[in-house]
Amino acid sequence: MAHTYISELVHCVFSTKQRRNLIAPDVQPLLWAFLGGIARKNGFKALIVGGTENHVHILLSLPATQPLAKAMQLIKGASSHWMNETHTHGFAWQEGYGAFSLGISQKSDTIAYIRSQAEHHRKRSFEEEFVAFLKKNGVEYDPAHVWG
């Protein structure tokens, strides 16, 4: 798209199915790099990827031509297949995801937050973190259906 300029930063969060600890610490750097490669291959950017044994945070920069839902489908589908083929038989991601838009002024804090996931989760579970994101971003949700 000639003469179309956007800055679309989205902090995406999703977990393994049933929040099972399926991403071994030694596999995490490989998976994070693989997720970045999926983005590059499909014309968008993963500015940073991080997480723990049961979930992932990705800060995406999307072009005008890339819908968020399609980006997430590509990321989750290819990485699930790769994990099953190379590391963890029976691997699957949860069905949905959280996606939170942010402005450029929030970029460096978000990168620092994603880098500190292991430390952060010594104090707070993924479930607590995710609900806090929903509340902070004013996302209406039904507690009975968040983990369904």
C-alpha cells in the first residue's frame, strides 16, 4: 500500500492448552526464535518474544495489510506443528489469546516486561497476570469463560 503509514503495536498473550507446562526451559529460546521467524516469513515483526513453561508474550508490529487474527493463526498454527514435530508430542496452544494495543511510548516498558517473565512469575501466576491485563485494558469478560 503506497503512502500508507501505520504504527500498530500489539502485545499478544496466549497459553498452552489447559496451561500445562509444556515449554521446557531449554526449548524456550528455540521456540521464541521460531515464533519470530514465523512473523518475518509472513511480513510482520515480532519485536520481542518471551514467556514461561505455560505461556507466551509477543510484541507484534503489524503492517496495514496484516489482520491480527490472521497473524495469530499463522503464529499459533505453525509453532504448534513445529513443537509437536521436534520437541513435545501432544503440544497445543489454548484456543484463544489476549491482544492489547499500545502506543509507541509504551514500547520499551513492554519489552522490559516481556524480558522479565521468569522473574515476574515468581510472584504472580499466569491466570492472575492475564486477568490483570483484561482489567487494565478495560476488556469485558466473563470469569466463567476465560479459562473454558
